[in-house]
Amino acid sequence: MDHFDLSGTVAVVTGSSRGIGRAIARTLASAGAKVTVTSRKIEACEAVASEIIADGGKAIAVACNVSDKVQVSNLVRETQAQHGPVDILVCNAATNPTYGPMADLDDRAVEKIFTTNVQGPAWLINLVAPQMAESGGGAIILLSSIAGLTGSKNLGAYAVSKAADAQLARNYAVELGAQNIRVNAISPGLIRTDFARALWEGEDGQAFAARTPLGRLGEPEDIAGVASFLASDAARFITGQVIVVDGGALIADPF
């Protein structure tokens, strides 16, 4: 089980004040990582960091809007100053201000989606990769979505951005592999978070769960375990992959 131990590592988890990000931050900390909890609101970050510390872990809170390059740079700088060089980066922060067909998309909404969901992770990776290389390697995990693996009538721009995140993982895996930096993506299915509440609440969510082989919706902890695995030496020969964690939704019998 030593391969799953993250003691001595430093992890940054974006969008970690709630939902999937919070679960990942807490799980990485429980495995021994020193975690930077970050999202736009410092109070929410401090609350999660306090939870981790109360459980015996190590955490700091740093406010960061990942669509702002200056704030992204400050996030990496503060993490290195307080924890040390980054060994694990989890790009979880995302936005989706639209719902409906792509023909109705507002240009500003599209720009917001791609700056937050794609450009922000790229900024972060470019900043932490040199630290990881100098330390002998690292692990980068991007949160994609099964929406990026299928067509979508109502989540068009978001789905495209999540497909782009999966491609970021493949590109960076090729670019950074020689530095022993592994880059993978996780594609969650429908997870019971505030972010996805409109999709899972009520009869639609119940119907989705009924069509899923495991017969239920996902919980944030279902994703956190996979992230912790990918961050650890147990996954040391895995890179450039998209791990689907959806209870079997994509392989469900369509008939």
C-alpha cells in the first residue's frame, strides 16, 4: 500500500471549496499530501482547509480565479512559499453559465467557459511543470466530463471545453513525459454536486440513475478516490489517459 502514500508531496486542487474539488482535496490530504485549497472565495477555502487540519492533515487556503492569469501565478507562488514545489496539480475549477443549443450561445459566455475550463488549466500546467521537472516528476490531473465524449443538445460549449481538457491531457503527457510528469484526465458522469444540481434533481436525475448499470448517481468521493490513485505511484505507468467514472452510463444498453 506504500504506492498509494502521498506523504511529503504538495498538491494544488482548484475549485476545491465544494463538490468534487473539496472531496479530492480532503482525500489527497488524508493520503499525506500538503494541500492548497483554492477557489474564488477565500472564506470557503479557509473552511475546507480547517476541516483538513482538524482531521490531522496539512492545508492552506489561497483565493484564485483561474480565469485570471495574475491570480493563477499568485496561487503557484503562494503554494511554493508555504508548502514547497508542487508535485500534484488537480485542475477541477470549471464554469458553465449557459444551457441550451449552441446557436443561442453568447460570445461572452463562450469566452468565459474556455478561459476558465481550458486556458486556466494550461496556465497552471505551464507554471508548475518546471517545478515538477526539477523535483524529478509529478502528476497532473484534469477534470473532464462524459459530456466531452458524447454529443449534447444543451451543454454544447461546456462539452467542447471538456473535450479540450481531455486533449490537453494527451498533449501535455507527450510533451512532459520525458520529465517523468504524468498527465491524465478524469471524465465524471452525473455527480451529486451543487454545480450539476439542475441535471440530477428531480425526476430527470432519477431517470438517469435508473439507466445507469450501477443504478445510482455519483458522489464526489467516487471521483476523489480515482484522483488520489492517479496522483500516486500506484499509477506511475499511466499517462495521457481519460478515465471515465460514470457508473457505467456511457456503456448502458440503449435498448
